[in-house]
Amino acid sequence: MGQAEQRAVARRVQQELVTELEALYRRVFDRMSQENLGEGAMGRLTQLILRSRDGALSPLQEAMERPPGPRDPKDEPSRTP
């Protein structure tokens, strides 16, 4: 597998992980809303979960926003005249 293919697979895996993590955090917030937590406990737990979410998602999203690294010359088309 060439580097271009490896980058594409890595990007796809990262995107799938982001999607799964976002779904997980939505389920957690949905579950929390059904519990009878007091306002203070709900606020503290919400802040904790939001920090966790940010810590989990930010590095993945930043990596996907960066341009791909240097290309492997063997993945480039031949430029012989």
C-alpha cells in the first residue's frame, strides 16, 4: 500500500472515530437529561463531560484539517519526457 493510500485510510479511520465519539457523547448527554440530578451536580458533570469531549475530539479534528504530509515520490506520476 502506497503512502497516499495509507493517508486516505488513516483519514477515513479518523473520521469514523470522530463520528463514533460524537454519537457517544450525544448518548451520554441524552442519558444525563433523563436523570434526576440537581442543578449543581448537572452543571459540574456537564463541564467534565464537555472537557472530556474536547480532549478526545480536538486532536483528531486538528489532524484532519492539516494538509497531508510530504508525498512519497513513488506515489507521484512519472514525469519523464
